[in-house]
Amino acid sequence: MLSLPLLLIVWQALAMVFANRLFPSPIAVVEQMGTLALEGRLLSDLGKTLLRAGAAFAIAMVLGTALGLVVGRRPRVDRLFSAWLVVGLNLPAIVVAIVLYIWLGLTELALVSAVVVNKLPLVIVTIREGVRSFAPEYEELARALRFDSWRRFRLIFWPQLLPFVLAAARTGLSLIWKIVLVFEVLGSDGGVGYRVSLMFQFFDVAGILAYTASFILVVLAFEYGVLGPLERRALRWRTAPA
Amino acid sequence: MAHGPGLSIAIAGKRFAADAAPLFAGFRLEVAPGSVVALLGPSGVGKSTLLRLVAGIDTAFDGRIAIDGADAAAAPAPGFVFQDPRLLPWLTVADNLRAAAPSLGREAVEEALARVGLAGQGDAFPQQLSGGMQRRAALARALVANPGLLLLDEPFVSLDAALVREMQQLLAGLIEAGRPTVLLVSHAAEDAARLADRAVVLTGRPVRVAEDVALPIPRARRSGETIAADRARLAALPAPTGQMR
């Protein structure tokens, strides 16, 4: 509870000590956020970046979960593609973006695809580890109770997979929005990254921090408003009082 | 009145690895409808494997296991109680029962739980129950899955003596009430002496029936003395049962 206010207090204190245009206080940044939201393009830029990050996030999660299930359940497929995953995990994001921009042009498709390509291996590996941790005794129970594929997935696989899906979602979101910003700097017609790159040319640190803080607020809202409650509800059996 | 199905077990061959000695070869066992058969024998002899074959969990064998004439794997799900409760921890107790029998309504779930002494526990998660209550919930799940055929794999293992007695009494009552066909795997002669109509002692590799003992006194009429006598009789069977209690 005190963590965030403490950060703001430390920031404010440092800004007062090093009073400089290039080190704005949190109050100045909040004021700038208000100005940019009302008079500038903060909201439309935020919307663009959110749309890109959201699309990339959804595609990477759905595709990564499906592929993670396959490689986790099929050792042969895992052996065949494990090197691909290592390559994917170590591909520099910037290289993927540049190559896709060259191939597909400075388009939304190129940007979202580049983010998906960067995020996908991490989701696959996380889900694969989740599948590997499945308890075989529940599989035996499913066979004894004659579960069909759907019930096996819903009652046996999914509950065991969910903590890994949430972990992948959490790390995915934090990774994706950063990558989106970098790619927007590299080439796009709007969005938080694009605007930050323009502000960089004017050393507009208050503006840069206002944009960054806005996006962080959205991420925090998603974490505490969506992911957190979802996780508490789905995993309530773990914390049910004995 | 017989309620449960008859079992006809004929296993021509079962091995876990191609180059391993067969666990079963030319094994046959007939189980009458509505009878309680205890499968006794030392640890590792193949009792649990036999139960999994009958349950249709393991289908990798040569031969045929018929449940009222149908292949085991194609027959309706049995009521299976594992050595551990094996309740799905992310489901409530009621939902664990519904996982085995999706059409169960709320009242039927409550009734099934009440039968094993768990009335009012449907909304609890398994981890909120004691070990004994979890065992009873597992028994309730087996009963809703298939009250006619119960396959019990060491259902009393790792329970303390008081809980074992409680579970045995509960099971004896359910057997008398429903007349299911029961295969009870155990390495304890006392389980057979208390619950079974027949005790089959397994031995060797490949597994063979070393002894097939009838326990003709009806369960309801068994006294402490008759149980002790049957227990001693079963425990005194020749070498293969040496590890039985």
C-alpha cells in the first residue's frame, strides 16, 4: 500500500533537490498529463498504443497457449522445435521489427506481427512448462471417469494450466507494451512511442514522463482491475480457509 | 437381489515393456454380479494393475475384460476409489461429484454426500476437509459415478485405525444397501475378513491365483470372533501372502 506513495515522495524530494527543467517533479508531470490529455494527443496516442499492445497480447497469448499445449503434450514436437524456441527467445526485438518493417512496410500489421514474434516464444515456453507439471494422477482419474476431450480440458488441464497462463499474461503485458513503444519509435504514425520520440527531440522530459506515467496507470489498472481479481477468483481454492 | 454387473477377466498377456517379463499371462478370474471380491497379495504383485485394467484406465493388454458382456474400456465408468482421495482440488466437493456425474442436481449431490456422512460439505474445497472426510468424499464420487461397480484400490491405506474402522463400516453399509459388485484391492487380510464374500490371493510373475477363499458368513452376521478367525485363516495362507497383515 505504501510502496507507490513512497516512490512518489522520493521522486518529489529528488526533484526539489535537483531542481531542473530536465528533472520534473511528479506534480509537474501530473499537470502535464492533464494538459496533454485535454489539449494534446495523449488520449488518442494512448488508444493507438493500447490497441496495438492489446492485439499483439491477445494473439500471442492465444497462439502461444495453443502451441505451448502441443509442445508440452507431444515430446517429439517439443524436440523438433525446441531449438526454434531458443532462437525465438534470443532474437533481438529490434532486429525482428526492422526485418518485418522492410518486408511489410511501416504498417500496423508489421508492428503487431513483430511484437507477436517477440512475445510468442516466451508464452510457448511458459505454457510448455505448465503442461509438463501436470499431475499424471488426474489424467488417470479422467480416464477412469471417461471424460471426453472437452471435459478433460475444462476440468483437468485448464485449472492446472491457469497459473502459468496468468504468469505468461503478466510477464507478457509488461514486455509487450515496452516492445510496442520501441517499435513505435522506430516507425509509426502515432502512439506513445512515436510521441515520446518527438518529445525527445525537444528534451521535453515532463511530456515523456507524462506519457510513460499514463501508460503505467493503464497497466496498473489492468493488473489490479482485471488480472488480480481474475486470479483471486480462479485460484480461490488455494487460499480457502482450512 | 444382485445389483452390480458380473465381471469376466481373461488376460492373455500384459507387460509394461516389450522386453520385460509379462505381469499377466493366461490370467482368468470370474466375478459374480453383486459380489465383493477382495484381491489380496504382496505389494507389487499386480493387484492395482488388475484394477486399472478392469476400470479401462489401462487398455494396453491382450485378452478381454468384460463387464456384463461389454468391453471394460467401453463399459460405463466404474466407481473407482484410488489409494489417495484424488479429489480435484480446484473444484468444490459438490463439483467433484458432478465431475463424475454431470447430470446430478443439487439435491442428489447433497443426498450422496449425506450417505457418506458429509452432509452440508458440498461447498467446501477438498483442502478444507480432513483426510478422513476427503476419503469419504472420494467414496461418494465413486458411488455417483457408478453405484453398481466399485473398484477400490487400497481405500484404507495410510488411515489411522479409527478411520479405517469408520470407513469399513460405511462401506459395509453401502454394500448391504446397494449390492454393488466390488473389487477390493488390499494387502490387509482384515479388510477381506470384514467386507468380502470371497478373497482371491494373487502371487507370482506372471500373476496367478494362489488361493480363492469363500467367506460365506453374511457381513451383517459377522461377529468379532468370526472376523478374527477369517483374518487369521487368510493371513495364515502359504508363502505368497507372507506380506499380508
